[in-house]
Amino acid sequence: MLLPSLEDGITLLDIDGDRGVPILQSMVLDHLLLHEGPALWIDANGHATTTSLAQLAPSRRLLDRIHIARGFTAAQHYAAVSDLPDAVDALIQASVDSPPERLHTRERADTVSPHTPALIVAPAVDAQYRADDTLGETHAKTLQARTLARLATYAEGYDIPVLVTRNERNEFTEPVATAADHHLECEQTRMGPRVVGEDFETLVYPVDEGAYYQTTFAYWRQLLAARATQVGVEPATPAPSSPTPAGVGTGVTVDGEAVAATTDPLLDAWTATGTGGR
């Protein structure tokens, strides 16, 4: 298992070095492959980049299950979090009117409704409260605390995971860590992102039967395609039968030698006409 499973409750993913959009999106897509139901994403700072989601997703049907609300100010972000139950009700009504095709999942309990959210995602949960110049420090901390309280209520009420990240680790974001039931840390290494949690640790990134370790964005796409095959979801595009030209990234051999990495062409699927997107 190269991606951690998400448990019910709030999981804080701390990412060292950059925003970590590919690892965040990969964890969301991996969870949706294993569980029925939609993901509700309250976005900040552009983490819900549709181009990279489309590149990573092994099936376009997964993209239709991701519903995104964007908050560009503290008030908008808080309103999106507050209105989440209304969004769930609307999704349930739409699903009743037009039942979705059920995916094959390995970890779905028979009692779980496909209309219940599978996951809530709130990356950079502190960003808008920290950046809004119209808020005093006390008011900003209060709004952030209310947001965290609502997310905790949703996690408990729906019995689902809530995945959050934060822009910075400091006194302002300490309440985020306090509210979290689980904590994952992701650090960038020369062999790729390494994720460590209470019961999980990324140890290796084998490619080509272990000949080298891939460090490119395409690694996550290949991993999710393998997961899709495992759970019976047909990938959007077949894997290549022969290597593609070099130039998409680099890898490191087990002996420390730098090599060119290869991958499938990356397709901008979600922005095409008729493929969905919110």
C-alpha cells in the first residue's frame, strides 16, 4: 500500500516543501476508488486544479463525483462550509431522481448509501482566515475555529473522513492540529514524496520491477490506474505497451544513478465538453 487509507474523523495532512497538490489529489481519488459516494471539496488557494485532477484520474466517472465550492474570502469559505449539508441534500435528491451507476469497491459496507458523502476535503483550511485584511486577529481565529467545529460535526454526523491541510505551521494553525483526529506528514525526498502517519509509512516507489524509483507527477497517475484495475474500474486510457520518449521527468536508480522517466501522455480530460466539472 503506497497511499494511506483515510479513517473517519479529521485527518490533517502536513506537506513539507510545497502545496503538494498531486499527493492531495491522489489521496482523494484513491479514497473514491475504494468507497462509494461523492467527495465535497471546499477549496482555497487553487488546490482543486481541474487539469491535474483530470490527468491523475483513472476514470472520468470519478471526476463527476467530486463537487467543488471555492471560497476566495474568509466569509465565502465559511459560508461554503456552513452550506455543506444543503449541498449534500441536493446531491441526494439528484441521485434519487437519476440513480448513479454503482462502482465496484472493496471497502464499502453494505449499509453505506451511495448518496452519502464519501469524503470532505478542505485544503489550506486556514488560508482565507489568515489572509483576509478585513478581519481582526480575534475574529479570524473565531471564524477558523467555527469552520473546524463544523468539519468535525460533519465527520461525526456522516461517519466519514475529512481531509484538511494548512498553509503554515504556527500559533494561528495550532487549532487545526488540535482538531485533527489523525495526522499525516509528507516530506519531499529524492525518491519522491514520503508520507508518514500513525500506522503508515511510504517506504519505496518501485517502477519497472524495482529497477529505479520514479519521482514524477506521472507516478501518481500510474498508481491510481493500478488501483482502478484492482477494484474493477476501467481506466480512461490504456497503459502503453512500450516506453514513451524521455523528457517528462527524472528518476533515481537503486544505485543512485539519475535516469529519464517515461509515462503516458497526460490528457486534459475534465475541461473537455460534456465531461462534467464544477
